[in-house]
Amino acid sequence: MDISKDMTAAPRTIRRDDYTPPPFLIDTVDLVVELFADSAKVVSRMAVRRNPAAVAKPADLVLDGKKMDLLSVSLDGRAAAHEATPETLAIRAVPDRFTLEIATRLRPQDNAELTGLYKSRDIFCTQCEAEGFRRITYFLDRPDVMARYTTRITAEKSLAPVLLSNGNLVERGELDGGRHFAVWEDPFPKPSYLFALVAGPLDCLEDRFTTRSGREVTLRIYVRPGDVPRCDHAMESLKKSMKWDEDVYGLEYDLDTFMIVAIDDFNMGAMENKGLNVFNSKLVLANPETATDLDYHSIEAVIAHEYFHNWTGNRVTCRDWFQLSLKEGLTVLRDQQFSADMGSAADARIDDVRRLRAAQFPEDAGPMAHPVRPDSYIEINNFYTATVYQKGAEVVRMMHTLLGPERFRKGMDLYFQRHDGQAVTCDDFANAMEDASGVDLAQFRLWYAQAGTPDLKVEGRYDAAARRYTMTVDQSLRRTPGQPDKKPMHIPLSVGLLDGAGRDLPLKLAGEAAAGGTTRVLDVRNPRDVFVFEDVPEKPVASLLRGFSAPVKLQAPRSEEELTFLMAHDSDPFARWEAGQQLGARLILDMVAARKAGKPMVVPDLFVDAIRRTLDDQRLDRSFIADAVTLPGLAFLGELMPEIDIEGMWAAQQRVRGVLSQQLADRWSSVYDANHGSGPYRFSPEEVGRRRLRSTALSYLSTDKGEAARRRAVEYFENAKNMTEQVAGLGVLAELGGAEGDAALGAFHERWKGEPLVLDKWFGIQARTPTGDTLQRVKQLVDHPSYDRKNPNRVYSLIGAFASGNPVQFHAGGGAGYRFLADQVLATDRFNPQVAARLLAPLGSWRRYDAGRQTLMKRELARIVAEKGLSRDVFEIASKSLD
Ligand code: B3K
Ligand code: ZN
């Protein structure tokens, strides 16, 4: 069996418009999976019938399959005429209803693609989304074929004492020859992508949860022996998620057990298989010594996300993969709402927006730009994107904004009432929202269909005599690949008006009898819309896009004074933070332009004063202050430039940092000292905020790289009481470089060399260091004994961090970074195309750079496309990037 390459001919494009219902349905699947040291044998017995809703009535049943040995096929107990190709199995002239039995053999231990059935060290596990089940047995491997599964697993007891699959354990027992078995039955029909099997030496942490209707659920988290003490946070997160989904959406868990398994070799974060979630171990294991605040946060959010999929994804699933955002966008929104409720809602929203701007906006502006509901793909795994996930969540959030919380909840209820147990579309979701609320979403649906980030220009004019404020809103949407002409969108624009004292004014739109509220959501629907506010007593300052009410790029001609005013007074915390980011971005871009023109880069006092006021504002919580004094990131800034000038942005950003560091030195020192903290580690919003603010201050205090700064950073690092502080200290020291930097990196490695998940932080910090000869260092680290090119976590924390997280170094060195990345992509593609394709993305943005870089980046893309035996995954991204 060749698992190293896709040997198929020219990759085929799959189109949404070509969807037809499956010609056959499979009602039940009985699987017998026998696991051995060097292979696995799978026997699948399926109850198949013709689909009454099918448009055609083909004679043959054609199943999907990949990279397996076919052992036998029988139909109703007799040999069946069949024909296998590398990716299909056709059963000839089948009756209307029959039992099909297929035996296959696979080699999990050689499966480095980490999709289908594979081995992570001594643990057998599966990853079936999107199309992995066809690597286990031949099947109608599409989400609209939903079956009830029974799974019997056998294995040698000493090698695999724990045998798990979806649903409830119905039988277990001993077999001859030191083997044993377990039978699992999942009562809920599910698509094949939700199938899971895990077997191996695992320990578990067990707990219980009683649902609000009184169902007793056993919760188990399975990990490698020895890791059980690191599961408490994951278990708490799970219980919080279960409770939250009951409280907020009225959704209860539906099986007697809920299991999570932590796996070290995993292509992405986690997978929502019914009743048996499989997780990347980095999103399960945590204790204060080894995990940072960010890890704690991610674990809580991803545990919630996968748990929430039980309803949004599993009970109601996708008709086809073009509808992926039906489950992902909605489930991301739900995990965002959960995170907002667990901590500070303002921070949570700022976080969502930062992420969207850093990853999704560039995607929407690049060669892979696609709608939230894509129209075509070559390899579906390439469409688990920021657009489908993050922008998809924004789309559902906008519906929430347009409908309001009560009607949105009604829409959710109707959606479940109509579609429980079905495989449906994004349109079905919008229909439920529309029908439950009476709100017309016809134009709004364009958010699913049109790619690209809308530009919104907002201008305000005050007429003192008429006491009237007029807001003119222009929208436009640039062309994206395959979509030259765009229609105007329905954009919810949330606004407020502030008086001279910074107070919200009551808002009354022309035609309304009385003022209602101080925040209003304007329905922007046309290329130009004009909104008139009446009875406005004085010239107001407009607060725009409150809560980031739509994923747009906002342009508003506001003076620096207006922005600093909003920074100090806006009652909407997002808009308040945003005013600072806009001001920071504007001044950095002005400095970039000055630098290019050979003029000095000047940081205006107004900005320094605004940051000082933020630091002094006693009403603000620490996390918000940390957010507000953090300058806009390079990815966000780059999006604002016609041609990305990396050196310019970096130089300007550093200059601003330097000025803030110097002019506010006393503030940073006192913030640093005042937030020392004491007592044991706690993952609470207050403590996380304190640690963040303190490390932000440390980082400003280290900007001058002087002796005192070095001493302080070393002291901070050496006295770190938890991983959050260690990592913050190490990051600062690595950037300071010199003897202190090397010593800290050495000490960290020495202390954590037995903990791969902790070493990922060590790889990541070195790969992201913007100063020094980072590429050289990264190249050396590829050969480090702690590095493992087959483990996705290692690859992302080294190669991914360098290419996607260190623009300054990646784009330096006359193309050496590009060449290195292309080499890594090609090497990785030989055994793990999904990971290779993900690494590749940064090269796709070549159009955004100067001519010299364009040539160098394109050269590497062309070299990749020319490679023989390229996977579909890498082929699609590389070739579309060159188009
Ligand atoms: N649904 C999975 C992602 C599967 C990715 C397949 N390439 C995790 C999640 O979004 O919850
Ligand atoms: Zn998901």
C-alpha cells in the first residue's frame, strides 16, 4: 500500500452546483475492526437501500475508498460482481435493498497522513473528517448518508487495554490468545465523518454531570498513563460547557457517556466525533507549570467548541462539504459566546476581531479568497479556513444582531425542531432564522455567497441650526477570484453619538416619534445609504461599528482628536479599543510614508498622552489596558497598505514602542511593580489580566535593550512561578538576544526537554524572534533531536511560526525564507499533505509585496507546482496562488 502520494491524474474540481442526493442510503453499519501490531482488518456489513429521493437510478453502487487492500465483497451473503479503482469500488447491478459486506486490510502504523485509522505512538486512533472514513472501509463517504453504527473492536489486551468507539459500550470480554473485545453501539444516525475508534494504553479521569432533565452522564478524559493529573482544567471546562449550553440554548447532552481522548500526533485542534471527541493533546493537558494562560483559555474554548458540535454539527449536520460553515461558523459563534460569558466579554470580542483581521482579512484579499459557503474545491481539507470558521461566525453573529437575542434563540429552536437528525444547508439555517423572527434575510444571504471584505466609508455632518446629524454610508466590495461583479450587502452598522462630555446621546432617527436607546443598528443595504439623526443638541462624535457589528473595513475621516476622545470615553469597550488601534495604525502608516520619503519618523505627543491616560484610568480592568496599549500587529497594518512595506512597518512600530517605552518609563515601572502578584496560580480573568499587563510592561521596559532591562528580564524569567511567566520572560530575552537570551533558551530546554508540548513553545519563540539570524536558527532546529518533522505540533511551532508568525524574518534575506518554506512544504507533502498545504499559505500573498519579492515568492510556488506526484492539497493552494 502506498500512503505517501495521491497517484490520481489531474485533480478534479468539485462544484456545489453539481450536488445531487445520494443514489443509495445506508441505514446501519456493523463494523468489526481487528487490530494487530502491523495491520488492521476491517469487516463492514451495511444495510443498503435505494434513496427514494434520488434523481437517478443507477444500476451500480459506487463506493468511495482509498489506500486500502480489498479482501472480499459479498452481497446478501454471496460473492458480488465488483470493480475497484484507486478511489472507488463499484458493485455491479445491485437490487433495491441488500446487505453488503466488505473486508479490507490497512496498515495504521505506516499512515503518516494522520487521516483515517493511524497510530500515534502506541495508540490507534482515527480522524475521519472530512473524507477519512473511506480509508478505513469502502463507503458512501459523504455527510448526507447517515447510518447507525455498531463497532466491535478486538486487540491484544496487553497492547490495547482500552478499546473505544462512538456511543454506548454494550459488551466486552476476553478472547483467545491474550486478545479481548469491546462492542460499542451509537443509537444516533450519523455521517461517516463522525465515526471514531481509539485503542491503546490509556488512563482516564472520570467525573459525572447531571443534565437538567436528570440524565446522569459519565465523563471520561483518556490520556497517556501519567497524564491524568493534567486533565482537571479540561474536565472543568467540559462541565462548564455542558451547563452553559443548557442555560443559554436549552441543549442537553444525549448519551450516557461523553469521552475525550488526547492524542499527540494530530493534524488540527480536535474533532467532534459523536460521544468520543479526539483532541490534540495540547488542547487537553494543562497545569500551571507547563501550560500558559493562553493554553488554559484555548483548552476551555476548544473543549466547548467540540462539545457544542454535538448539536450544531452532529444532531444537525451538513448536507455536503460546501455547507461546512453551517456547523463551523455557528459553533465558533457559540464558543465565542461561551468564552465571553466565562471571562470579560470585551476582551473576548477584541480577541475575536484580532484573530479575524490577522487571518481572515488577508485570506479574503488573497488568491484563495472564497465565500463562507464555497462554490468549488479540489481538496476539501483546504477549506477548513478562517473564512469558513471565523467569518462564518461573524455571519451568524450579524443575524444575532439583526434579530436580537430573543428572536435569535427562537430561530435556533426552530432550526433544531425542523432539522434534528438531518443533513442540511446554510440556507436551511437562514430560513429557520427568518421564519422564526419575521426578519427578511434575503439580501443578507449574500454574506454566504460573496467573498471579500466589504469597505465601508462613513461620513458625518452636523447641522447646528436643524439640530441634525447626517451619516452617509458608502459600501463597496472588491472583486475576488471568480467573482468579478459584486452586489451590495446587507450590513448591520451599530453606532452611537457622544456629546462633548463623552456621554452617549439618546438617538432618534428621522421619522421616529421618540428617541430610543443610545446604540442603534443601522441597516446598510445600498451602495450609499443616508441616515439622519434628529434633535441632536450639539456636534457629536460618532462611535462607529460598535462591538464590531460587521466584518468590514471601516474608513471614517475622524481627526486624531476625535479618536483620542473615543479612546477615553466610548461606552462601547470594543469601539474604545478600536479607536486606539485606528489611531496607532494611522500614525504608524504616516511614519512608514515619512521613512520612505527620507523624512524623520515622528510620534505625536497626542498618542503618547492617550496611552498614558489609558494606563492611568482606574476604571479599566487590566486585560483591557493590556489590549489597549498593545500596538496594531503587522498583519493588520499590512492589510491597510496598498503594497506591504515590511521593513517600514517594523521600523515604525519599533519607533513607536521606543518612544512609549522612554516617555512612559515611570508608568511601565510602576505597572510592572504593582502587578507582581502572589499566591498560587489561578486561571481567573483578574489574574490573567494582571499577568498580561505585567508582561506587557516588561516588554516595553525591555525595548532599549540596556543593562537594566536585561537584568530585569532575567530576574523575571528566573523567578517565574508558572509557564505563563516563563514564556513571557523567554520571549523578551530571546528578542534581547546576547548572552542572556542564549542562557535562557538553554535553561528552558534543559528543564523541559522531556515535555514535547512545552518544547513547542521553545521552538515557537525562536522561530518568531524578529531580530538576529532567525532563519539560520530555524534551519538548525529542524535537525534538533527534540524536533520531529512527522509531528504536526512540532512542525507548526517551528516552520509555521516562522513563515506565518514572523513576517520580518520570513520576508528578509533575498528569498532565503521562501526557499526554506518551499523545501519544507515539498518534504512534508510526501507523507502529510494536509500539514504541507497549511504551511504553504504565506507564499500565496505575493501580490501584496514589491516586485522583487513577488518574483522570488512566485519562483518558489512555481517550483512546488512543477513537482511530480504533488498531493491534491498542495497542488490546489500552490496553483491557485499563481493564478
Ligand atoms: N471539525 C473538526 C475539523 C476537521 C478538519 C478536517 N481537516 C474540528 C472542529 O472544527 O471542531
Ligand atoms: Zn468545529
